[in-house]
Amino acid sequence: MPLDVRCKRCGEENLASDSNVCWRCLLTDRINKLLAGPDGEIPERLRPLAEAITGMPRPNSGWAWIHMNRRVPELLRGLAVGEIELSHDALDSLPRSRTIEYLRGLLVAHNCLPWRDEHLIAYGRWLTSKLDTIPDADHRRLIERYTRWHVMRRLRRDDSDQQPVTANAFLRAKQHTTVAIQFLQWLGDRGRSLDECSQHDVDAWFGNGTSTRGHANNFLYWALKQRLVSKLAVPWAPHGNGPLASEKDHVEALRALLLHETLPAAHRAIGIMLVLFGQPLARVVTMRMDDFREGPNGLEVKLGRDWIDVPEAAAAVIRVHLASRPGLSTAANPDCPLVFPGRMPGRTMHVYSVATILRASGIPAMATRSRAWIQMVREAPPAVLADALGVTPQTAMRYAERAGTDYLGYAALRSPRGPEGA
């Protein structure tokens, strides 16, 4: 006699528990109970969350999430009965944990809470604690003024149109702030305040110590603009050439990405964008599904102004990833527009974990990207590549100079408005 695997409640053939009730029915019962408000009904604002959890492709995962983490039912129940206000501020007031951040991500993904940039919030939180460590009141006021009106303003500009602040921008903001604090402390140890800073002091600061001292130029340029210091010559940190992979290593990296048997398809696809198109990892992980399309000649990608053909061997790897992006079977990323969704709802894969995994596979990101650009600028004018690959002409020119090409007088770069008035 054939085994009956139908749920005795809904009649669907599905994975079932010992009680012959399918996981979806069990999960629905649990969610309806946890999210029931004082009147026994799920509050209107929480219904999208309930529908997302109960409708997830693998309901047994949702059941496990609730039963293996005792904080989850506590938080869901608190939101339902009003013990926890449905707001970012209320969640911020709770002890920080990965569970709370995951739930926040779910609430944002399903429009129960408004979107916000978590890197921007994290910088503000970090800044508050950092200011508390500055013993000198004058220094503390200066740093607060610098960060509130310069550093955070730049982050908010990057945050426009719900384009999240990148991990690189977040870490750069922290480093600029930290080095500014160190500079003021160093100046104070020399018996000087900022308005007494001389050219000799600036030269001594930049002429000694580690290379990270160069990040003080951001603070000093701001101070000059605000007329907090007299006119000084502040050295601008040059763009270093950085590491460069050999042509042999570059070819081996591409071969490894195309043929690797254990590296996940997501990391292979990211590596291909790095090796073939010289894209920085921080940008690759933020790509969206509408950045790819099937064209008349095969897969195409849009990195700048135009659509670019992806070589078929590389396109095959990218298609494998696009067809099986991880994390879409949970309630976290339904219909996710991100090409490389991360573990947290609505967030991308972490750029530094990606870089670590690629490096372990013999593909150092910076050296590989530089080699890709060296090869490309030998074949096409820098400004044309800049338009096609979504970088500034100045960035493309730096690679052209490094490659020793003869495009240095390219007319579009001499125009103060850039190519086509951009």
C-alpha cells in the first residue's frame, strides 16, 4: 500500500511532522499564536511579516528558527501585544544581538519598518562611544563638529536614493575620525592647539609615523575650509600603485573561476566580475538582478553606460548562480533584487568575507583587479572604458599611466566637465 504523505489538515503532499500535519500548517499555527494581538488577531502592520514567514518555500526552516532560538518567540510576542513598539528606536533600545538585527531586516524587507542605512547608523553609534573617550573638551567639540558636518554629511550623500553606504566608506569614515583624534592629541602633546598649528607641525606629522597618518589630510582640509587653521600646505596622499598580479596569475585566476569544483557559484561569479571587468568587490556585491539580461548574443551586464557582452564560458558560471542564488528559500529574501544576497535580510554578501574566500583560492582582489585594468587600457582608450565600466576617467587614466599606454592626452579627460558633459 502506498505511503500517504498528505497533510491531514490541508491535504497537500508535503514534508510532515509525526502528527501527520505538514510543516506549513504547524508553522502557520505557531505564527498566528505568536503574532496575535490583544484582540486575538494579527495586527495590520505585522501581517506582511506573518505572510512572509508562513509562505516561505521551506516552512520547516521557519519552524526551526522559532524553536531553536528562544529570543525569536519573545520578540514576536512582544511586537504583537505592544510590549515592544514597532520602530527602529524600540529595537535599538534592546540589547544588541544578531537575532534582533535579523528580525529588523525581516520587518524592513516586508515594509513593516521603513528602510534605513545600517552602516550610517553603525557609524553614528560608534562615534558616540568614540567621543566619550576624548578627554580634552576642546578636542571633543572639534571632532564632533568635523564628524557631524563633514564625515556624516558625505556618508549621507552616498546614502541618497536608498543606495546604502558601502563597507569601504563606513570603514574609511571611522579611520578618518580616528586619525583626526590622534592628530589633535599629538598636537596637544606638542603644546599646541589647532589654531596654533604651523607648517612645521604638519610636516612633522606627515614625515614621521605610519602611513595611516596620511588620513589626517581629510581633517586638515576641512579645518582649512572652515578657517580653523592658517593657510597650510597639506600633502595629498597619492594613489599608490598597489599590488599587481602577473599575467600568468591572472590567467590562472580566470581558469580557476571557470573550472573550480568546490568554490560556490556566487564566489565564482563575483571573481569573474573582478577578473574580466576590473570591478571592485564592494561594487560587485551590490549588483542587482536588472544589471544582467539575456541579449541577442548571450548574457549581458550593465556596469556603466552601455550593456556589455559576457564571454560565454563566464556567462555559464554566472547563469548557474543567478538560477540558484542562496538564501531565497527563507522569509529573508523573497523576490530579492540583489544578485548576491547575504545571510541578513535585505543585505548583500559581506565584501570582506568574499575577499577572504577568493584570496584563499589564490585570487587576491586588489592585485587581480589592477591586472585586469592594465590589460584593458592597452586595448581601449581610458575614457571609453570609464564610460563602459562605470568608473571615473581619472581612475581609468591612473591605470593607463601605470600601463605606459599612449592615451594620456585623451581629449575627453581634458574637458573640465568630463566626457559628454558628465
